Amino acid sequence: MTPAAATTGFPANTRFALTLLWLAGLLIAGWAISQRLELSGDLRKFMPAQAEPEAGTNEQAARAAWESEVVAWFA
């Protein structure tokens, strides 16, 4: 008995057949999942909806405050 067969209890041919059976099962499962899975690069599905239609006003107010501060430095 070879050392590998002594530890697993299966001869090499049986281990090889089980390995091929396992790989075939993985291939079938991967194919089945790929038929139902839709991949896209559009990440907007994961982003929260925009709460207010005028969301740019906060950005505009921050920019105006920063610009007035910069002008005050150089005045």
C-alpha cells in the first residue's frame, strides 16, 4: 500500500475519479449560476437615491463661502 492510499483509504484510481466528479460538479454549478447572474458595471443600483432635487446648492454654498474667504485673505 502506498503512503497516500494508506492515509486516505482510497486507491489512486478512485481518488482520481472522485476528483474528476468534483470538478464536473463545479463546472455544472458554475454554468447554472452564470445563466441566472447578470453582471454590469453600473454601480448606481447600489447608491442611495438623491433625497432633494437641488442637491448642488450645498456644494455651491460651500464654494461661495470658500471663495469669499480667499478673497478676504488677499483684500
